[in-house]
Amino acid sequence: MTAKTRVSTDAAPAPAHTFSQGVRKGPFVQVSGQGPVDPQTNEYLFPGDVAAQTTRTLENVKAIVEASGASFDDVVMLRVYLTTREDFPIMNEAYGAFVTVHTSSGVLPSRTTVFTGLPREEMLVEIDGIAIVND
């Protein structure tokens, strides 16, 4: 039986609550929802700028994926949570720029986008993901 292990890195913000940055079981890696937080200061960045928040959030997801032994190219699914529908085109542009640069295979991850309330008022976006580690 494959053990479940915690994925942790200083290159992404420490979880503020009772959860892991990521969890790996076998080849599967689930990254917890990340926001636009600086991993060194734990400060929320870029108030009101959904493009910059999207990029910072994806950088945090990428750091956790890499700490698991996978690469961003191994990400098979990303879920994006936005606070307002009006931010979708701006988020989508920043998201597209990031994933295109970091997906060398050319096969972009699947994605779901949901409009919802988020835990902190300054958060315009939160993103989680699933990767498969190719050992």
C-alpha cells in the first residue's frame, strides 16, 4: 500500500490553517488552494490586480508541484476560483500566458473556473491543482 505524504516547500506560502500545501499518494499530487501570497512574508499581494494575483498564485502552485517531484508539465488539472465574473478575461489572459510558458509539452492542463466568495477580501483568485509524478 502506498503511503500518503505531505508536500511542503518554503517556495510557497505556509498553510494558514489545518491543511497541507500538497499531498502525494503514489503518483498523484493534490495541491491545496493557493492565493496571491508572498511565501517569504505571507503577505497578500497586488490588491485589485487580478492579472498579477493570478500569476503569483500560479507561481505558488508550481512551487508545490515541483516540491512533490513533478514538474508543471505534469499538471493535469487546475481549478480557478474567482470572486467576480468581470475578472474572467483578465485572469484568463494572465493564466494563459503562465501555463503556455511552463507547459513544454504543449498539452495544457484541464481547467475549471468557478465564481465564488473567497476566504480573504483581498483575494480575487484562488487556484488548486492535480499533477501526476513520473518517477
